[in-house]
Amino acid sequence: MKFRLLGAVVAAATGLTLTSSGGAVAVDNEALTRDLDAILADPGLKGADVGITVRDANTGEVVYTRSGGRRSQVGSNLKVLTTTAALDLLGPDYRWKTELQSSGSKNGATLNGDLVLRGTGDPTMSATRYKALADTLKASGVTSVSGALVLDDTAFDSQPYGLGWAWDDEPFSYSAETSALTLSPDAKFSAGTVVVRVKPGASTGAPVQVSVEPANDQVQIVSTATTGDGGVSIEREHGTNVIRVSGSTSAETTALASVKDPTGLVGSVFQKALAQNGIQVQGGVRRGQAPQGAAVLASDQSMTLGQLVNPLLKNSNNMLAEVLVKSAGGSFSNGVNQLSRKWAGLGIDPNWVEIFDGSGMSRMDEISPDDLTSVLIKAKTKPWFSTWSSSLPVAGRDGTLVNRMKGTKAEGNVQAKTGSMSGVSALSGYVTTQNGRQLVFSIVQNNLVLWFSPKTVEDKVAVRLASEGGTQVATPQTQSKVESVPQQRKAPAQERTKVPAKERFDVECSWIGTC
């Protein structure tokens, strides 16, 4: 296959690229092409489909490309498009509200009528903030509700998973259900999950102690685990809220587990918060919609979308990405349709991409490296760019790139989004060369064999670009938190020893979190 090298006539003739200030930066396209060709000749890529596009971040000039127009699965690189389109459509100041509403009247300490808990999809809601809503109701003098507690999650439709998601990923935190009423039990905003904590008993062979955070009556723990050193498994049964704990452990172990029906979990947690405040609900709990014109009794407001993109991109949080889609249109399909209205302004022709969710977990999602670099270039023209770009992981410093490219010219330089699924790996972002030229790049690898480590190829490409114009190219040293070879990947013992059947997250990420 031939590689295309495109650029201005002056660059082709002189080997110089004009900068925005009118100066010139030396570019050795021949050497760069030779080096990138050599990297992509790795024998581990035999039979794989690899697409790569490198462009000038300011002019759009194509510096190097190989199958850059080919649509492929890109995993979490899709979040580049999801977040930029959402910032354009919803705006960086967009917030999610969670409210207590009622159309009833207050008679002394009694609220006559239903109490409605209405969510709009805030994925950062916590048990503490739900309790604050109950505290506010108590402070208003209410100690009894004559009607029911109504859970209103109708801001989103009832489809919990994206089209093309794997059924056997269902128990794991990176594949939780998306609901307009949800909660996150951790600082990484792992919406739709609970923390399962396992503590060893007093002696070897004794039963372990298992607890769930936040406390609720939706999740059922079935434990046969004992105290010992064999390793513990924590996994929710498909289609249920039964979490089975087995094996053995001599150290405290925690894991995130997704829940079936996040709305039900929220209802249970909020009921407990009401009870702690001495508020009795006479009519039980049911699902429904807040009546038109209902009064707002208490309200909670999330951080802004501009603030949310930081944990979303740094940690590659799937569930935050899906909330953006449903916030845009109420459902996966309509949300994608609404976001697609902004794609043209990001350099994307909607006719030539296939998108079905926001996180990239769907095996039906397809987009090309050319398109991803177009988004990276167009994003630079947007008023929210500095907020968005600062949320991208930085090589060797933070997020999903914290342990990659350390000790190279790429460390602290490359800002890029990672993406991984079984047989798929991608890296797209920004890099500044040694002579000050900013480039955008996207490398997408599909049909990979599972023993091969594609991150090594990505890191070599990024380091070579970062070293352009210098005198030496350092060899990248990738140190992943999780074993790079999918079928051999390992989770830290204190987090989870049960390995999912398929990899649906970036292998650099912690197992407590989503990617």
C-alpha cells in the first residue's frame, strides 16, 4: 500500500512548513515517513487493519496517512466526538437537576399527596446528596407524606443499554445501565453501580464479611467466600441484583458492581434518607411522572458539563458519555441524532459514520482516523476548547495515559484519548514537535490478535511525532496498571480478581472506574 504525503507546494519544494506567524519550521517528511512505516511494520500487526492520520493542527495539512479514511471501531476514542458535539449542542454551562416535587398541599407537618423524586440524568448524584434533599424536606417541617414516593425517571427512555453492547459485560461497572435517576458511589462518578466491600474474618477459613455501599434493599449478597489467600470473586448474576461472592481473601477487597435498575436503587437509598429524618411515607413507592405544575420542594444541581468532561475524558468514563447522549435526546437513537446536528461543524459528514452510543462500547460504531483528526482540528476553533483539551489525558502524567510514554519527549506533551476493546485499540490527540509544530494524530487498530500489545505501537508513533525536529528519538516505556495482553490482564487483588469475559475498557485504567 502506498502512503500519501500531502502538503503545500512550498513544503514539498523546500522541506519547510509556514507557521501562523509567518516563520518556518523544518520538516523532514521523508525521515518521518520512513520511521512511521517501520513502526507500523511490527510483525504483531500481521492481518490487522491499521489506520493512521497525522495532520498539522493549525493548517490541516496531511503530514502522513495510511488507510486514514477507513471506518473502524475506535472504542473510547468515540468520546472525542461525543464530548465535543455535546459541548456544542448543550453548552459547557449545562447542568442536571434532581428535584423533590409535589402537587399536594401541606397541612401542619403532613404533606397531603404524593412526593415525587424527579431526576434528569445527573450521573454525579450520591447517597449524600440524596440525603441532603431529604434533610431540606425535613427542615421545611414535613414529617409525614400521605401519598406515595413517586420515582420519576421519565426524562430518559427505558432502554438501559446501547445497541450492540455485549450481554456478558452487563455485571461490570463500565457497562452499567443508563437512567435518569441514578447515583455514583465513588469519586470517579461510576453511575449505576455500588461498591461491594469484603473483609476477612478473624481466622483462616472463617466466613468473610460483605457490605454494600450505599446501603440499600435492592442488591442481594450471596457469599460463600472464606478467609484465606485463594483470591475472591465478586460478580452480579446476569439479569438480577444478586451479587455472588466466592473464593477467599485475607485482605480487605473492594469492587464496583453494576446494578439492575438504578432507579430502584435510588428509591431504596432515598427511602432510607427519609426514614433517617423521621419522615413517614404512607403510600409506599411507585414509578410515575411528576404532575404538570407540581411545586418544587427541594432541588439539587450538578456540576456543569464543562466540568464533567474532565472526569469523563481523564478516566474514560463510559456512563458519563451515555448520559450526554440521552440528555441530548432522551434516548440513545434520538440523542445521537441530535448530536449529529453538530457534526458538520466538527468536520464530520454524518453520511459516512455509523454511531449508536456515546462511549464507543457498541461494536456497531465506526468512524475513521481522518474524521477524528478533523474533530481535533475543528475543536481548536471553539470557545470551549481550552476546557475540553485540558480534560484529555496527558502522557506520563494523568488519566488513562498516566503510566505511558514516561521518560520520552511525549511525556507531558501528548494530550490524547485512549480506546480499547478486545481486538481494538486507538489513540487520538495532540502533540507538539521539538521544533514547535503542533500536530493532531489518530491511530486506530482493529482485528488485533489478543497476545499482541497495540499500546506499544501507539506510544512509538506518538513519541516519534513528539521527537520530530530533535536529534534523538527515545524509546517509549509503557507501564500499564493492568496487563496489556487482554486474555492475561490482571486486576489488583484489592479491587477484583474476577476477570470479565471480554475487555470493554481501556487497559490503562483502574478496575475501579470505567473506561
